[in-house]
Amino acid sequence: MKTTFQTALNGWKKSISYIFSCISILTFVFLNIAHASEPKPWQMDLQEPAGIIASKATDLHNFLLIVITLISVFVLGLLVFVCIKFREKPNVKPSKTSHNTLIEIIWTVVPVLILVVIAVPSFKLLYLTEADKPVDMVVKVSGAQWYWNYEYPDEEISFDSYIIAEEDLKDNQKRMLDVDNPLVVPEGTRIKFLVTGNDVMHSFFVPSLALQVYSIAGRINEIWTEVPVGKKKYYGQCNQICGVNHAYMPIVIQALPKNEYKEWLKEAKVKFANNPINENSKVALLEKKEVKEIK
């Protein structure tokens, strides 16, 4: 009896040890994931949202997923009910009813009510994404075949961002995602992006920040986002087919603490001092850039 109890106790100790090991591994993985927003293998859901726009867009997505699931289940149940109740065997003489006023009113009014319910959060999100909101800084983004150019009008610096070739990757860099010069921004900042193109149409797409805007030559599109507090990398890619190297122009936005951003800015002004800024592409900046709460 004593031997059996000791054996069971040892078994429980091993099980608990395995459980704690699994928890430790999962915690380590989670902490690593928290430092970067990027696509994951076999990912089924959206990337973790960052900032007020991405959070509200994700909430709307989840709400709509519930709505369409309920509608799909209802329609499926209705089809099954009709197939069983009105099958040929118990209904040798089929009904010749052609109109039902109540049913026709219901299938007209209910979809309208559903659309109204969906429209309320949709319009709120649409208004939130309007680019006339007060921001902290402005960055101009130019898409080209096949790289990105980032310009800081207030700081008068500009540089190109290219994908890192697979043979040049370091241990902590990601294949097909990392670049030589990421777009560096301070954490906890609201940023307005002015997006244009140099040749064909590209798309400035960073899903975790809810950034999706086309870069078109001869036109400037505007979009803004909020970069949350925290040192983190946000990954994106051009998702507009733009040529043979379309897959090789990723986007990396590196958020840094404000003191580290100032240090980077000093180095960048020296590193990119010889990069010319196109005088013809200067744009008017906002007169007021103070941060206000946006609901």
C-alpha cells in the first residue's frame, strides 16, 4: 500500500513538473510575441490590435462575425425545416399559396433593422478614421518599385527602406519582413501619414495598426494612427500587386521610447544627411498638432 502511494505521489510530481514546464514555455513564447506584431504560421484570427483605431476595428469585426453567424445558422435551420415539413411524401397536394403579407413584411423590415444596427458602429469607426484629427507628427511615405521612402518633413530627413536579403539576415531578423531602415517613431504618438507613389500603385498596409492606404503617383492620400506606449515592431507589406518584386517590399514601423527616439533622430540626421528631399513634393502640415482625446 505504501509503495503504491509513493508511486502515485511520484507520478503526480512528474505531472506537475510537466505542467509548469509547459506554462513556462508558453509564457516565454507569449512574451516574445508581445514585442512584435506580425503574421504567424497557421494564424486564424486578426493580428493583435494596437491603438484606438485598430481596437475599434477589431471590435466591429468580432461583432459582425457574431451577426453573420446567427444569420447563417437561422437560414440553415429554416432550410432544413422547409425541406422536412414540405417534402413530397406528406404533401401529395402541394400548397398553391403565392403571397403572405406578414412574412413579406418581416423579411423586408428585419434586414433593414439589422443593417441599421450594423451602421451605427460602422459610421463611428469611419468618422474616427478621418484624417482631420490632431496629431503629434507627420510622416510622408512614398511607394516605389520595390521599396519605400520615408520623409520626416519637420526634421528634414528622408531615407529609403529595402528588404533585407535572405543571405544577409541575422538571428533576430525575420525572413521577408525585416528591412534595413525601418520607419522609427516615438511610442504613445498619434501620427499622420501622407502616402504617395513614384510609379505604379502600391499599398501601405500595417494590419496591427489598422493602416491601409494606396500610394498613387501624383496623388497624396492621408491616414492617421495611434502608436501605443511600448517598444515594439509593427510589420506590414504592400498588398497591391505592383510588379515582379511585389512580395519584396515589407514595412517595418519601430516604436521607441521618446528618449531613444531622440537619440535615433540625432544619428539619422547624420546618417541620411546626403539624402535629397524633393522640394516639389513638400506638403502643408497641420497648423495645430496638439493631442486631444478622440472618442
